Amino acid sequence: MFIIEFLGWLGMAVVLTAFMLISLTDKLVVSSWIYQAANLVGSVFVLVNNVAHGAWPGVVLNVVWGVVAAIALIRTVRKK
């Protein structure tokens, strides 16, 4: 169960770090592949934790978050 908890905390840290870098600094832009990849990876990690704990609203949130991030990442990479 340690790995499930670790992934949950790591995913949360990745998503929040990306969000803070977008919102509070000029170090990252929403159109960057790094931002979209961070959202995708973070949402998948938190999703694993949510499923393991039966947190179904979080599962839905992170599935949608991950799908949106994946679409945005594909679009971002294709533009370059």
C-alpha cells in the first residue's frame, strides 16, 4: 500500500507544482508540453490512489483531467 500512497502524494505534488508555476511565475506557459505532461502524469498517479481507496468522485475528476491533458499534450507536440 506504500506505493499507492506515494503515487497519490507525488501526483498531487506534480499537479500543484505545475499549477503554481503557471499561476504565480513566468517559468511555465500553459501551451508548453511540460505543463501538459505534468498534468497527465500527475492525474494518472492520483487516479491510481483514488481507485485504490474507492474515492469515485476523484476517479472521475482525474480521468477527465488526464484525458484533457492527453489531448492538449498531443496538440502541443503536433504544433512543433
